[in-house]
Amino acid sequence: MKYTDKKKNIEIVAKNIELGDNIQFGNNISVSLKGNFLLNSNSRLGDNAHIRGNNVSFGKHLFNSSGLRIGGGGRNGPNANLTIGDRCTIHNNFINVCESVEIGDDVGLSPEVSFLTHGYWQSVLEGYPAKFAGIKIGNGVIIGYRSLVMMGVEIADNCVIGAQSVVTRHLTRNGIYAGSPAELVKWIKPLTRQQRIDTLVEIIESYRPIAEYHGIDSDISVHYPFVRTNKFTFNVETFAYFGEEDEDTDDLRDYIRKYGIRIYTERPFKSKA
């Protein structure tokens, strides 16, 4: 199958192509796969994406800024597969798919993060090493600027990887890791209910001057875990929502996502000018 958009210089070639509803493409996108390509609903693939391999699947609510590269050495093999879950944010990353890469839901890859699934050079007959192994990233992981994840690594759910780190081994418990090689910096200690309430109130209070600056006169109320603004209500623990959305409610959703409270709806994140 082939999908093209000559105006945007887009060409997607794959055995099967599945494009969800309400997707966005940037310019200069080249996809050439032996297997299947899936870009799920409410997702954006930005400018200058270059994708090679076997099967590549992006979940719902993907946001890619620009400059994504998928492929590299070994991209023509049957294990050259990439799966990215729902609600992920990625940038100008390099993901080598010599072996399969699995990325969970709610994962962030900061700019210039790279994944390598193979390593070799000198002859193994002379005693030098060669390694080929996939990578698995759990849910809720954030990998900091210019970090490198090496072949065979598995990262547990909800880990934080500091900027310019090199992850060389499994990280089996959620925590904050940094360095080369990445080592534990801090365990994550859950907040009490009262601490959660106090923190949420502080976030909403810090938003009020932003709302005024944006010309928004919203009626915002907090009844933990619910926040109501105009006719729109969301739950900060489950991220569920209901009611009517508008540009003012979009602005609040966009503000609180910087605190990791990402309420995904059919409308994109957008602050008012």
C-alpha cells in the first residue's frame, strides 16, 4: 500500500497502512516498511520523519514535534519492530530497531534521546563482544534530554531518567535515575491525601494570574479529586472527564499538564494567546 501527499512531501509505503481519525502530518515524511504502519487517532507525526523497519505502531494521542528517525543498522530484519503506546510525546529521537522496541503508555522521550538495539565492531572470533537485544520501556516513563538507552534494557513503570544519562541495565523499580551508567538518585515517595489536596490547590491558585493574563474569567473550583472549570469537570487521579469544553477549558488543561496532569480529550492541548 502507498499513501502520498505531494504538497507536504509525504510518502508512506507499507504492507498495510492504518490511519486513525483526527491525525496530523507535518512536512517531509518518509516511511518505508516491509510490514504494517499504524498511526492511531488524535496523533501528530511532525516534520522530517524518516522511518524504516518491519512493523511500526503509534498509539492514540501521540505528539511528535519533528526530526524523528526510526531504523538504523539491522532495520531490514524480521524483528525490526517498534510499538509505542497511547498518550506519548516524542521529539527528534533516534530509535534503532535491529531488535524490537516496545514503549508503553504515557511515555516522554525528551529531545535527542536515542535507543540502540545492537552493538558490535571488531570480530567476535578475536574475542570482541557483539550484542543484539530489544528494549522495553514501561508506562509513565520520562527519559531526559540526550540520554541513551542501550540494547537489552528494560525500564519499569514510572521511572524518571535524568538528562544525558546512559541506561545500561534493567531498572526494576520506579525511581529517579541519572548518570553514566544510570544509577538510582531517589525513590519516589507517594503523597498523602492531604498533601495531594494542598498541592492541587497550589497549582490552581498559580494558574489564576495566568488565566487573567489570557483574558479568561473562568469559575474554577476544586473538590478533590475533581476540578471544575465552567461546564467542564475532570478527575486528577483517574484523568476521566465530562461536560462541555471550550477554549478556556483548553487553556487550563494545557497549564496543568506541566505538572504531569494530562487530561486527554478529542481537543488538542492549546493555550490562549
